Amino acid sequence: MGDAAQDLDAKGGALDTAKDLFAGAAGGIAQVLIGQPFDIVKVRLQTSTAYSSALNAATTIYSKEGPLAFYKGTLTPLLGIGACVSIQFGAFGWARRYFESANAAAHPQGSKDQLSYGQYFAAGSFAGVANSVISGPIEHVRIRLQTQPHGAARLYSGPLDCIRKLSAHEGVLRGLYRGEAVTIWREAAAYGTWFLTFEYLMNADAARNRIQRSEVPSYKVAFYGGLAGEALWLASYPFDVVKSKMQTDGFGKEMRYKSMRDCFAQTWRAEGMRGFWKGIGPTLLRAMPVSAGTFAVVEATMRAIA
């Protein structure tokens, strides 16, 4: 991540955090545009038994709903995921600088401000939990829009209508924020693993080639970011399946899952271990370009504003 890594490594206050936030927002927009078609296939596989495979889901969506169906519900994540990724990088950068300062204070005689990998995971998890406050409702709205019937039978006219109707069911917390508990667990595991994997690969490359971390070429940064994306989903996918099930569940008498724990239990009884990994194929296929693109755009943005 070249200059981006240099900025993330540098200690600083508001200016560093502002750069992290801005670059993260740009990366988030790229993330949505690259990943949305994969995401709708993933959600359909997770929440329906109508498709035999990812390819079958994709071809069925295309033939019955047209190519624009792959970008159903894009407005919400385009605005929201930009904010989410902005928070992820901003919170991670803040936590990283906090740990660096704490390490330096604990070892005033030496240059031991480098984070341990446990601290990298903690910083990433902090970023994920901070992000979950807005990612939970944003993804809930996106999933409802992605899975609603096509044509005249559609339930929501758009994101705002969806927010209004979800909030009308048992209030904002139990309606719009349904599935927030499992979202927090997912985000903590996912982004702890994401940042940890990326930092490990970057540091290992720098040590192996005897160069500064900021000298790692941008194409390698993108590749390492892609690998980190794969690790992110392998670490958190069962939580994501449960979240999708809860956020497509009915309300009132039509509700199948009473809680996160109940959803885990019902999925295990009905589908076994395989039930927690439905749709993992297109998700991993999506993860590499999306995560690589996110880090590549963050780098380019950081270079532009340096």
C-alpha cells in the first residue's frame, strides 16, 4: 500500500485520522461497485433453496430479472459502505496509533512501538465493532431489497421506503437493527482477521526483501489485500449466514428465528455444518478482487492527498 502504509504507520492525530477516513470512503465505493453482483448471488444462495449452485443463481437472476438485477439495492451500500470502510480504516488507524504509543511508553529505551499480531487483531476487531453500528442496518436494508419479489409483487419501492417499513415493525432497534448482535460478532472476527492477515503479509514481505514496509510495491499490496479478503470470510462466514437468515426473516407470527442462538440451532438441526457455508464459493470468488481493489484505491487516494 506504499504511501498509504506510510501514513497508517505514522503517528498522528486528527490529520492522520482524516486521511484514513477519506481514503477508506474511496475504497468503500470501489468495494461496492466491484462486489455487488457477487453479493446478490451470495445472499440469494444463503436465503433460498431455489438455486442448485452459484452459476445457476446467477443465470436465473439474469434471465428472469435482467442484468440490472445484479445491482439491486446498490444505492444504500454505495452511500453506506463508503461510510463503513471509512470507519474501518479510521478506527483501525486510531487503534494502531494507540497501541504504538502504549508500546513506546512501555519500552522508552528502545524502538519497540511495533504492534504484536495480537494487537493488530484487536485493532481490526475494534474497527469492525465500530463499523457495525452502521453496517448492521445498511446491510439489513440491502438484503431486504435484494431478496424481495420482482416486479409488481415487490415489497419496497426503495431504500427509504424499506427503512420506514422495517422501523415500523417493533421499532428501530428490533426492526431496522434486527441481527445486530450477530453482526457485531461477524465484524469483530472479520476485520480482526482482515487487518491481521494484511499486516502479517506486508511485514513478512518487507523482512524477506530487506526493505521498508512503505517500499512494498503496490501490485503486491493489492495481492496481499486480496488474500486478506479470503481470510476475512473464512473467519466469519457462519456468522454472516445467520445474519442473512435473521435479516430476511418475517415479523410477528411469520418470524422463524427468535434470536441469534435460535437461528444457529435451527440451521444446525436442518442443514448441519453445510448450512453455515452455503454460498461460500461466490463469496470467496468476490473477496479477492473486492479486497484487492479496496486496498489499491486506498493507496491511490492516500498518494493523491499526501
